[in-house]
Amino acid sequence: MLFAGCSYLAENAVMCVQLDPLQKVFKEDFFFVEVPDTAAVAKGETATFQFVLRGIYPIQGLKVEAKELVCGGNRIAASYKAFAGYIRAVTHARFRSRDAVFPSSDLYPDCLLDIKSIDVAAMSNQPVWVCYDIPRNAADGNYSATLVFTGKVNGKRFKINKQINAKVFPVTLPEQTLWISNWWSSATFSRMNENEPVEPFSDRYWELLTILANKMRDYGQNSYVIWDKGDAPGLGLGLSLYNIKRNGSKYTFDFTNFDKMVELFIREGGLKRIEGGHLADRMGDWNSDFGVFVPNMGKLPFENEETQNFLSQFIPALYSHLESKCWINIYVQHIADEPVERNAESYIRIAGFVKNLVPEIKILDAVMYSKLANTVDVWVPKLNDWHREYTFFQERQAAGDEVWFYTCVEPQGNYANRFMEQPLIQTRLLHWMNYRYGATGYLHWGFNIWQFLNLTGDAVTGGWPAGDAFIAYPARDKVYASIRLKAMRDGIADYELLKLLEQKSPDKAKELASAVIRNFDSYDSNIRSFRETRLKLLKWLSE
């Protein structure tokens, strides 16, 4: 075995190597070059360290003890320790990136198991992650700490000490301004409940939603779509959330569960923006017109009398309620997901009707067709559509609209995304894209769509690229982060630091972003080069 520059315990044949946390460690890897770099962070960021351990013989009860980071009299305790778990990617992108990696096992390090210990098979790599949340009031300076790895091999205990270093710069991460929306689903809350069903709006439902909200908050989510258990992206308003009743042609609405969900996300999830669930969905195939969800009637054409009767009562009642709760200024309404040219007119008719009822209401949607009259206030094109019609979206911003972008099963090819097969750095670079081209938000359809994760740990996404449907993992009363989720969080911090540098020197901020993001589908994915750019960002902010 070749382990350049690593700690190697000859007696028990255990090696321990520090690697950059942006490096994915595959089961097949056998040559490692130690990267004992100093983590460079601003106050308010997270310093992250990755090590990989491997033994000739099985390792029982591998543990890591993380001592405090120390700089003089200043101490920072470790906030997170985890062992990377491997997920089998059953499917990959049809149009593959030039940078994609396909290990022969199809096993990708992704799920971060923050458990006390783990057993490691012989000749198997085990990545270990340790994180330190740097307080905003921390003293700047050079910190160091010791990590202690212990376990048992061949019936004998072993112990390996490794020193880590972090430089905290005299820079404070600003409060987050970038909008982040990961759509969520409670349809698989059973996966957090030992596979037992969870009754919608029961005490257990709200308990599990709180756990999910905490995880989303911790990784930068601040915009939340409000819908119920049966909802998933594109499946509608979530009518059961409003306990709608009808007497003759008159409707009544009970907003109790709506309020409870919003208040939970404000309290537990850091909600700054409310997204109202979709009012409509396609009546048939992809190009078919949109129909509106009407209580107890399913999807009806917009022209149907029942449709307009329902909307003409629901939208004003909702708006009035939002005003009473002082939420109207943080509310945006989804009409329908991903309108295309052939069904754009039906989208415009529905959106226009809603705007006519309440002109002040803002509309946010993932859009695949730009020519939607003046119906959309927050445009969310797919990354490749944003690329293709960049000038149009610049014009919308100049007119006062917001522009975000989204990724999902597409775009593929050389565009950055969250797929497991892509280099981890490209997931982080999504938010460098936000800065480079001026988008102020990012949306994704799948935070926890665990229908596409089977019980044996395979990512089964119905022919979609593995990792598209979820970026977190379920356990009993728990949600595990992934290495991709941590990369997303760090990308959000990068965005805010670039915005901060822009206030001092727009040219320097542009220079750094352009060095990393060459074009919408062309990036410098070299980890060493990226770290040098990040270091330059912190140094320039410190001047």
C-alpha cells in the first residue's frame, strides 16, 4: 500500500491521512497524499477537516475525539464529528460531465453519520469529518487542535494523534442575503419513524417536521414552500392544509395548520419567506394545459366555472389572512411548475386571474419559458435556460423583478449540479454562479424526497442521476447531512463573502468569481486552485 506523507501505525497496519474535505474518497482509492492544509475561515464560518483511515485488518469501534481549537487563551469546541457512509448510485446522468467520476463499485461517499463509532472492514477506506463552527465574536488568529483516533485491530487497541490547524481571519461572515429554497416532503416521514406511518398533523408529524426544519435551517434554507403530507413538487396546493369546507357555492377556510406550519418554520427553520404551494398542474402530458386544483374535484380547466368560483374566494381569503398575520410582505405564490411554450397561455390566464384578484401578490415559479407576459415577479430558470436567455433575465432584473436559478435532473453535461457523480466542488460552485451572474436565490426540488432512497442505501431515482432527489438522509428522530449539503452551505458563505468584498472592491470580487466560474458550464474545479482563490478572498477582505 502507498500512503504518501500519512501517519501509519506499523504494528496494527492502520493508516490515517488528512485530505481536503472537497476530495471524495472512494472505496477503490489506495494512494493518498497527505494535505495538512490550514483551514482558512472567516468568523461565522465552519472550519471542516477530513481524514481517511484504512487498515490491513478490520478496525473495530473506530472513534475520533476532537480537542478544542486553541489560540492563546481562546478556545473553540468541535461542533460536529461524523463518518462518511457510502451510497450506491443506481443511475447516472444521460449526458455526462467531462469531470464526472464513476468508481467501479458505484459507491459514493455522501451520507455523514454523526454516530459515536463505526466498524471498518479490512482494506476499506473510512472518511472521517470533523467541523468547528467559528463564533462571530471569536478572536482572529492561528488555532490548532489535536484529533485522537482510536479503535481495535487484532484484539489490540490503537491510538493515532493528528494535529489540525485553522486560521481565523479578521473578517465576519455577513448575515445571509441569498435566498435558498429546498422543497421538502413529509410523505416519507415514516423513514424517520422506524418505517411506521405518521398521521398528517399529528403531534408526531409536527415533531418530525421540527427535526427536518432544524436541519434545513442549519444549512442556509430561508424560504419554505408550505404544503401538506401528500404534497410533493408539482402535486399542488395542499388543500388539506386549509381544511376547506363548502356550503352551496360558498367556501370557508381554516388556516390553523397553515399558521402552525409557518410559525414552526419561523421558529425552527429560520424562515424569511413563505412560498404558497402550486395552484395548478398539467392536465395531461408535459405540453398539456394547466388545470387548477379545486377541493374534492381534482384538477379542472381554468375556464370551468367551479375553478373561478374557488379561486375568487380562496385567493382574497388567503391574502386577508396573510395581512392579519403581518406575513404579506414575505409571501410569494406558486402558480404551476415549469411552464413551457405550449402551455404558457394557460399559465398566464391563471396567473392573470390571481393578480386581478390581488394585484399586490408576488408570483414565484421555476420557469422553462421566458415569455410569460408580466405575470412572474421572481423568475427561477433552470441553469441552462438562464444561460441561454441571460440577456432577457438581466432585463427582468433591471425592470425590478428578482431572478434566481434552479437545478434538478437537469441540466446535465458540463453544467454544475448536485449529482453524486460530479466533483464535490461543483456543488459548492453553484453559489459562486449566483454571484458571478447576479442571481439572488437558488431553488431545488428535493431536500428529502426519500422515495428515491431504498432501505439498503441505494439511490434509486427512476433513471435520474443519483443524488438529485435528496441531499440529506433519514434515521430515527434524525436527519443526517451529506457532504453535498455541507458543500452547499460553504458555497452560500462564499457568496456572502464575495458580496462583502464587492462593497470594498467590485473589480476584485469580479476577478475572483471569474477565475473560478469561466462560464455557465465551464469551471476551474481544481481543489488546490480553489483554495488559493478562497485565501485571496479572505486576505483582501482583511486589508
